[in-house]
Amino acid sequence: MSLKRVLVANRGEIAVRIIRACADEGVESVAIVSEADRESMAAYLADQVVCIGPGASTESYLDINRVLQAALATGCDSLHPGYGFLAERPELADACAENGIVFIGPSGDTIRRGGDKIQARAVAESVGINTGAGSAALENLEQARAQVESIGVPVLLKAAAGGGGRGMVLVNHLSDLNEKFASASNEALQAFGDGRLYVEKFITQARHVEVQILADTHGHVIHLGERDCSTQRRYQKVVEEAPAVSIPLNVREALHVSAVELCRALDYVGAATVEFVVDAFTGDYAFLEVNTRVQVEHPVTELVTGVDIVREQLRIAAGEPLSITQAEVQLTGHAIECRVNAEDPRNNFMPAPGRVTTWIPPQGGGVRIDSHVYGGYLIPPYYDSMVAKVLTHGSDRGDALTRMGRALKHLTIDGVTTNKDFLISVIADEDFVGQRHHTRWVEQDFLPRWANEPQSAEFKETMSS
Amino acid sequence: MALTPEDIKALVAAFDASDWGEMSVKIGDTTLELTRTGRPPETSAGRFTETVVAPSAVPTAAQTSPAAAPASAAKSDSTVSEPGTSKTNLDGHLVRAPSLGLFWRSPQPGAPNFVDIGQEVDAEDTVGIVEVMKLMNHVKAGMSGTVMAIEPDNGQMVEFGQLLVVIRPPE
């Protein structure tokens, strides 16, 4: 079968991205919008638009019944969930199946097995993929000491009930363990009402590397290489690139094999991302998780492979074979993505929604912009603050970086505060250029330095030229 | 500079407390427009004919808690009067769809309609159903009066905020 009409169950730039892929595949698109998104770019570009609820996403983009009703009422045969919102909710995939709508993604069961971290780790271990040194919940200090001695310092003591980076204590020396264990347990009890701890090997300089997978219903599972997403702030990716040139080739190849094997073991169908943490010093790696959706940063892989991942998702959902084989996947050059957000980096990255008065995106010469912004667009306060993904492609990393510097400087966005100057400084930083950055680099090294710089990167350049 | 959600919340609260019909606030390059009149401010070019009041600026808290959000509630509860005209029979209370769904005029096929044009209704009377995946949301009249118009056909898909029924309050 081929798809006739896709419900685009998302908003923002990814909705626009999906509408574009539908048009290229000759498939109609129906956009759902909240009241706050009636004037969104997706609403302008889709073949049909329906407003499903008020601005609050719990009554619009997160309401499975409304989303499904919109698909049925507009005669859609398929639904693309994008990323975020309902994309990794198995209930939506199940509900689509029950109502005869093709969910453009894996089955509900696969989402449950792949998306659940504990289950996914078990599957990874069953196919021999390292899931990292660590312990189950610790009973007492003696047990903690035995664990730390066997793993070796440094380790992280983590609250069993914790999350989002809270309740973590770093132990650098075994002699500190008594004191740190008591304070971590105390802190966990205060913060989460549960003092149980577990211990995890701490990687001082960790790289976040992820492998892009495509799997069709004909048994083909291929990878499109890897991405390095080590530039993060509070576990949110800031800059992504492909390929991960700082990682030795043999390690990258091992990651590819592991990711393909894991997806085979999961009977995976669709686009997936298998995430790993890689020790920048030793090259040791451990499995983190599987994302069962298209990722924000998928375009960097598209730029270096020439494969349109969203169109492949549509083909896979229609039951067609992948348009390329593993042997046909060739990497060309290097690609970088910067996430431009409406936020104020000088004010603790506070979101800054508002109306964009002037919007002049950079163009040409290896630049790609994925965005839903236009001049006069009102960025609503309900949703995330990303306004554009600025991507550049070059012959190598240096070339791609030069083009990124140019692209960001040529981006004009007036009316709202953005992190543009912050990004310009990040990609020009010696550590970043020299690939000495890691997942904690932005917070530990870069931001303290940058906070003391009174002038923007653009301003300095003007002064020195 | 740009408006923060807190700023917008404060401005909506100030608007609520006032007896103004419209408010326009310009701070730097950002303009916030609020209105209770059931139509968009004249400066905003709406693509949709059924644009509702208190544009996209009403904060989440206000959306989810009706008691805290008279300005957003105004879109379904307020009496609409065209500026420059006296109270005529064009006036009415507009009942709008609380959600996307299928509009049904009767509780089940073949049953009598909840309401017909010309009928007197009480505020608590059901004027129709908006069905969302077998979930039957009864839509109340919201005020007593006479049913002047029933916009969608039976079984038609309606969008969020779409006009369902016009009720004329008693003289």
C-alpha cells in the first residue's frame, strides 16, 4: 500500500519538516494545531488544517483522543508523531493500530521494550553490549565500599528515586566515601523522601555518540553512521555534528555494529537512534538508550549521507523497502547543527517568547535552515523555545565550522532574545574547535568563562578588525 | 526585550480586573493585544474566520483553570455585541466547541434533537454533543435564552472554538 494522507501530530519546525517530506513523497498532509498555533507555518503549508484545542498542550498536542479523532475525521490513513509530545507514547501507536491508522514509527510493543530504559538495557546486555559499570540499590556503607572498590573511582552516588541531574554526588577518592555516602543519602531523603543510593562509574570526559538506524518491514536494518552530541547544557543538546571525528574509527564501527544488532534484537521497524556514552580517554563505551522516533538532530546525518530520513520513515510505514542498502550509504564531509532558541543566556537561559519582527535566515553555500519562524510570527509561550536549527555542511569539520560562524552571523532575528551570540562563542571556542569538549564542558568550563565576557563575539570581532 | 510568561500573566490579570473591552500593550518590539469582544483585534490579520479572543498570549495556568481566567473564558461566555451598533437581535451568546470532535444534535441516531431553532433553553441545558473518540462531551447552553442559530450539520467535524449555537438572552 502507499500512504495517501498523513496526519502531522506535532508542531513547530518538525511539523514543517514532515509536511515537506510528505509533499516530496506525493502524500497529502493534515496539520493539527492548537489555538495558539493557528498562524503557524505548518498551518500555512499543510494541505489541510484543523484546530484541536487550546494552547495548553495537555488539551491539544498531548491529548491522544483529540489527535486520533482529527486523523479519523479528516480521512488520514497514517499519522506521523514527530519528536516530543506523543512520539514515544506506546498508547498512541496502539490506538492508531486499533483504528486502522498506520503509525509512522515502531509498534506500541517495540516502543515499550526500546523506550523503557531498564528493559532496553536488558536487551542490550542479552546481545553482549556493555551497559556500563554500576550497582543495584545499595543497602549500606559497607556494600557501597565494596562496589566502589570493584569499579574504581571516580564514581557517582545517585539517588535511586532521583532524576534530572538531582541527587548526584561525585566521589573522587575512596577515603571520601564515608562522608559523601552520608551526605548523599541525607540529601536524597530530603529531596525525594527516599534515601536509597546506587553507584555508577563516573566518566570524567564523556562523549555522547548516537547511531542513526533505519529498519524496514522486509528485514533490512541499516545504519547511517553516528552523530556526536557532546555539547550539552543540563542534558539538553546545544550543538550536534556528524561524523563523530573525535572518536577513533574502530570505536565508531563497533558502535554501528552494536546499534544494528540491538535493533535486530528488538525486531525494530522505522527510524531509531541508539545512544552511547563514550569515554574520551579510553574509548570505552556503554549503551545509554534507544530513541524510537526521529531525532531533532537528524538533519546532520541527512547532510553527510544524502538520505532523507523522514521520507524513508514514510516509505517504511507504507511497507516499501528502504531506498538504499548499507553498501550505498557513503559519508561526504562534515555537518554541524546549532539549536537557536528564544531564550536569554545572560539571564540563566530564561525562555523569551514573543513576536519576531524581522527574520532573515542565512542562505546558500552549504547552509540548511529547519525552522517554522517567519517575520511577524508570534512565538507562543506554551511550548519549547527552539526557533531554528541552523545547519552547515563542509568538506571537513573546519570547513563546516567556518560556514557555521558565517551562517550564525548572517542570521537576523529581531523582536525576541535568542542564544545566537552564545552559539557563536561556543563554536569559536578553542576547546570546541580542538574537540576537547565533553558533555559537562558547557557548564563546567565554557559558561563561567563566557559569563565574564562583557562583549558579544560579534562585537569583539568588529573591534579587532 | 521580550515579554516573559510572568509578564503576560500579570497583564492578563490586570485586563481581567478592568472593565475594558480591549487592551493593547506595546513594550519594545512586542505588542500584546487582549479583547473580550469575540473578534480579533483589528491589527491582527487572521487566516481563520473563527478567530477567538484573548489571542495566543493567555498563559497555560489560565487555560487550565477556568476560575482563574475570565479573559479566556470570555470567548465562550461573553455576550457579543458589534461595536457601533445597539443591542439588536444580531447579539447573542455564542456557544463554541470545547474541543475538536464530531458535532451531534441528538443523544443517539433517531432521537429528538437536544434543541431546535426558536426553542427556549436554560443555562444548564445540553445544546449538542462534541464526540472525541467515543467520549461524548455534552455542551451546555451557558445562559438561558432563545436558540437563534445552530451552525454545524449533524455529524459534522468541528474544530476547537468553532461556533456551534447562538443564544439570544431574554429581553
